[in-house]
Amino acid sequence: MIDLLISPCRQVVGLAGDNAKPRRGQALSDLGLIEHGAVGISVANGTIEYVGPVADLDSSLLSASCPVLDAANCVVMPGFVDSHTHLVFGGSRADEFFRRTRGETYQEISRSGGGINKTVQATRQTSGEDLFRSAQQRLLQLYNNGTTTVEIKSGYGLDFENELKMLEVISHLAEVSPGLILGTFLGAHFFPPEYKENRAGYVAEVIRQLEHVADHSLADFYDIFIDPLAFSRDEAEQIVAAAQYTSLALRLHADEFGDDGTAAWGVNQGALSCDHLGGIGPEGIAALAASDTVATLLPATMFFSGHGEYAPARKLIEAGCAVALASDLNPGSSLVYSLPLTMTLAALNMAMSAEECITACTINAAHALGLASLIGSLEQGKRADVIVLNVPHYEEIAYHVGCEIVRDVIIRGRVIKRNGGLVLQQLDRGLTA
Ligand code: NIG
Ligand code: FE
């Protein structure tokens, strides 16, 4: 039974089709577009009941006095899926933002006591309640920009107590928030100051934490930042070897600044997603293309940090890789809350088309989280995470910059944003319950 109808819609970007595997090649551009369409939702079940032309809708499926949202000049599409964020953190790194504008690099700032370890210090000093409150505010910004599913990493605690504190905050957000939230254990983000001279000791500590996290189901995934600034391949291998006996799926910060061979290695380890890839080389591209590991590109990081190369999206796509886009929201290299802006950056700096950008922020990002059977497209039976955009054509999503184009946000059938305003009463209830 349909008890919320969005009709008429100028364009429905449904992305229906063969979504069993992440999309690649031509399928990245197949938006399953329906002009003058309608989307019928069961609020009771939180699911999508109808997607198709207005003319084909069987009105006997509508409940009595079914509310109708008019989207005659709008694009209607699945909510955005942000598959790589560091949304929970303490403190601020605004000073580093301006140091970079005066010529210091992300790496230099990191080596001089700033960077990830600065956020580690602040996060350790912030209580779980305060971390929760600030993360909640950021989450509202994401909802406001049309993101309805968010992956969140730990990785600013870097000791047992504080990694667990972060994961508890993420679990609490997942419990009380309307949108789906997935948690990733990122103890292998960086070497904390107390282990600077004892790398082997910290790798052992990460393994100890990872086993605890898995035993107590405190996260869905684990992640490793493999980089000259962070973990070596050898260290990562030890962590992956320990994790193979757990249910945690692997995702990676891979080949961010250079070709370390991490993407190809990650494919061999069965990583769900390899992220960043600014430095990826031909072997990594070929390995990703021959696998179902998603190549998640984070153009907002280059934009914001001014460091590194944009990933070679055209080469990746032309080789046949399944590409996704994410924000990398974090206090140091990408305090970016918006996937529409991320799409703009992907178009301008990586020559991705409007269609590729949309697929990369929806169904392929859902694949990067292993959730493509539930979210990422508008198909009957899927979760009703639906957004209504104040633009008449999907090409305009990446085209408007600094303009709030998201008019309505519906999560699991519940209206979270209506006519441009967050429905705060409902949200307050949902978030602080
Ligand atoms: O994904 N690359 C490693 N980690 C983060 C940066 C985090 C920070 O600077 O606080 C990233 O870009
Ligand atoms: Fe990251």
C-alpha cells in the first residue's frame, strides 16, 4: 500500500537494472531515467512500492488520503551514499587550513606535530557525549545535503579506550539516527606518539583491538591507511592475517600519494573498496578492473588539502573499474559535507560525466558498503531513501555550486527534510531518543 506519493516528477533517476555487481563501463551511465514519473512509498514498511511513469500507476494501490509531494520541476533519486567519512572527531584544524594557504604542505604540517595526531590528542580529551553531539550536528549537515547512508571510521583514538569510545559513538549514532550508519575500525590510521619508536608494539596493539572489536561486533569493517606516513605493506599484512579469522570486511586507504602497489594487493586480499588512488599505476588499475573491489575516489580531499593528485578517473573507468565517489569528511584533509559538491569536483577535475558521478554516489557507493541489495537505487522493495532535488535535469546537480538544491529528504519512508527545511522536531526525537 502506497501511503506517500511523489508525483509528478520531472525526472526520476531510478538506477534500476542489473545491480547484482558494482557497475562499470557503459553501465555507469545507465541511470534508468523516467521522465514524468512517480515514486510510491510505503511509510509503514519504509520501502519503495512503485517507480514508473505517472500514467502507469494503479491508483487502487494508494491509501485513502495518501499525501502527495509535487516534484513537477524536480529530479527525484536515491539518497546519496557516503561510503568514506571520518565524521567523529574532537577539536579543529582550521589553523592548518590557513597554514596550507601560506604554502606549508599537508605532509610538512603532519611532521611538525599537526595532522592526524593533533586530532588524536583532541579526540582523546573529548568525552563520548561531546563527540556524539558534534558528530550529530555534522550528520544533520549530511542529511541536509541529501546523504542518507554514511560510513564512519574510528582512527582518532589510537588506543584501546579511545578507539572503543569512538566506536561506541558511531554505534549510538547508528541506533538513534534515521539514516543507515556503518562503522569502520581504523586503529591502523596512524602511529600514536607513544608508539613512535615501537611500531611493532603498535601493530600488535591494533591486532588486539581488532579482535576485541570483532568479538563484540563493534564495527562492520576495518580499514588500514597504507602510506609512507602511516602503515607499511608488511605491517598491513600482519593486520590482515589476524583479521581473516573475524567477520570484519576490509577497506583500504590505498595508493593515495604514490603507486605503492596497495590497490593490487588489496584486490588480492578481497578488499570491498580501495579508496583515494591518486597515485595508482597501471597494475593497480588492471587489478581493480578485473575484480569487484570498488575504486572509491575522494576528489574533495585534493580540493581541500591542496595535496596529491586527483585519481585518474578516466583511466580507471576506461579500464573497466567500478568507481564510487565519497567525501572523506575529516577535520584535516577534507571538511566537506556535500556529495553534490564532491560530484562537481569529480566533473571539473577528473572529467567524470554527470551520469558517472550519480552512479558513483549511489549504487556503486552502496556496493562499496556491501549494501546494494538494500539501498542505492529506487526499485520496488528497497529501502525508501529518496531525495527530491530542486533542479529540472540531473545534469544540474553538479552544475550548481554553493546552492542548496536538496528540497526534500525521505529516509526509510520518513520525511526528514521538507521544502528546504530540516523537520527538526522529528529529527530531534530521532537523534536524541
Ligand atoms: O582519509 N588519509 C588518511 N586519513 C585521512 C586524513 C585524516 C586527517 O588528516 O585527519 C584521509 O584523508
Ligand atoms: Fe580517509
